[in-house]
Amino acid sequence: MRQIIHSSRRLDRLQGLPASPPTPAGNEWIALNDGVLEAEGRGATWRSLGWADAAVLDAAGRLLTAGWVDQHCHGAAAVDFDGEADYSPAVQAHRAHGTRSLVASLVTNPLDVEAAAASRLAAAVKASDTLVGIHLEGPFLDHGHKGAHAPQHLRPAALADVQRLYDACDGELKQITLAPEHDEGLAATRWLSERGVAVAVGHTSCTRDVAMAAFDAGASVLTHAFNGMPGLHHREPGPLGAALDSPHVTLELIADLVHVAPTLIRTLFAAAPGRVALITDAMSATGCSDGEYMLGELAVDVLDGVARLREGGSIAGSTLTMDEAVLRTVGCGVPVQDAVAAATLTPARAMSLPLFPAVGGRIDPFLVDQTGAATAA
């Protein structure tokens, strides 16, 4: 089937990504043949293709995306990426909500268990058109801000242990969360950064100065801003303050309105324009009913869609999908262009992924209106 989508706006056409960009690029078109991008351009030049049999869709100025990019996700549909089950139900659950590039996250487990999970997941990534990499969220985290991670398995970032998990990922490790105060001499941060892995500061009790040292050593992401770290204090701004002061750092954000209040969602977008990446941090209960679930070794109760550890009550990931994250972000007063960029361009850059398929590549296009609602084109 041939299809032409015209009069759309593509954020990936911008050279930079300022906050609240004016009507960007505008009047872009793409031509698809059975889901393959065959041509692209601007204005009415699509008419010269001569595709008389094509289905023609007027995007009417809506934003055109190639689907959401989620750089931090633990599962869905009663499946988590730490387990030994078929991952496809979780992947399909997120695809149904528009996610086309998903980095699968693993929680803290014993080193042998986590290495085995990473190895299984690496094989799945190689066979998938949606799974694009692995995120190790642990075990190199701080006890003081462990969140929903089993404390008995937390450990310092000894380089030998880091290298073991890196090898288990078989070239598919995209991101790893570390507490920099447990990375002696920042050796692991430097070693991983040199190999193209995005090192994320998170689940940490560190000060701004320690976080700045990690960012200077190559760390490039802040794991779920505001959560799993000291608060933003006016005399000690902590890791969040360090991230705001580091122009190369991407700040993850869980916009489910449970993890972060709307005021601070708006504030973060204003303070770090073009550097906020919406994530779901979704766990296995996503797309399921309330009830009892597991996150790694920890029991989780989900009530009204909010996941909390049975012991202690800490928030245990979310049941968020990326389309809902965009809608809620726009509902907080963030301009739709910024919200869409945070779910597409910014995480793609952070994970070294293409911003948009090249001619000859496959694409599942989505159009996003001014409310943030996305529709498959």
C-alpha cells in the first residue's frame, strides 16, 4: 500500500531544540510503500511522485513522529524484563501505545542472576525491531536512595563486576545507572563512557560536587529526576542541580503525576530546555488490573494504578505508557512541541538512536495534535 502524509511538522528537522520552538520546519511530507519510507520533502513537491493510487493524508499541521522512544522501562502485561518469560507481551503492550524504540531496564539482583538476565535480554534485543538496548538500573546504587531495589544485593561499582555485566549484555548495553559515590575514582564511569554507554547518575545520596565530577568524567544522564536522590535544596542543589548545570546531560522524567508534581514538571522543562526525556519506568503491572506483582525479588501492590513496595511503601516504578506521559505533560502546561520532543528526539539522542528513519527504512508514523494526543497515521 502506498501512502503520502503531507502538511506535517517534523521536530527532527530543527538544527537545535529550543524550548517552545515556533512552528517548526512545517509543511513536511513523507511517502511510504508498505511501511517503507521511499521519499520525503516539503511543500507540494509530493505531487511530482505521480502516485495516483496512494492514500493521501493531510496532517493539517500536526506533529509527525516515528513513534515514542522510552529509554527506561521494566515491563508490562504481567511480564518484566528480569524474568525468563517471553518478553513479547510487554513489548507489544507498549507498542500498542505508540512506543517504537524501547530500552529494557533490569532491576538490582544478585550479580549472577542479573548477568543471566542481561544475556537473555541481549538475545531478545538482537531479534527485535522494538527493543533497542538494555539499561542496568543497579546493582551499583546507594542504600539511602535505593527505591524499589533489593538492598541486600546493592554493591560498589567495582570495575570487574561492571565489566562482567557489560560483557553479559553482548554489545546491547545502552545505559547504566550508578551512584557516583560508590564508583571509586569514577573508574567505572570513565570505562563505560569510553565504550559509548550512557552512564546515568541515580539512586544516589551524592552532593552536587560529586555529581558534577561524574558528569565531567562522562556521565550523561540523570535517572528519573527528583526521584531516588536528595531534594533540590537552595544551598545544596544535589545531583539535580549538577545536571541542570551540565549542558550535555539528559534528565529523565516520570510524568505520571505521582512521581513528580505538575509545578516541577513545568519547572524542569523550563530549566533544561531540550534536555528532558520522558520515561515510563513502567513495571509488569502496566496494562493490567490492580493487584499483587513482583519487581525483581520485591513484592509490589498496585492500587489505583500506583505501584508501591508492600514493605516500606516506596513507589515501585509506574504503570505509565508513553502516550499518556505526553498527554499528562501537556496537561501540566508544557508546550506540545516540547513534550513530543521529550518523548522522541531527546531520548533518541541520549541513547544514540536515529531521530527519524532514513529513506529506505521502515516507519510507523504517528501524528500528534495540540493536546498531545497521538494517532497512528
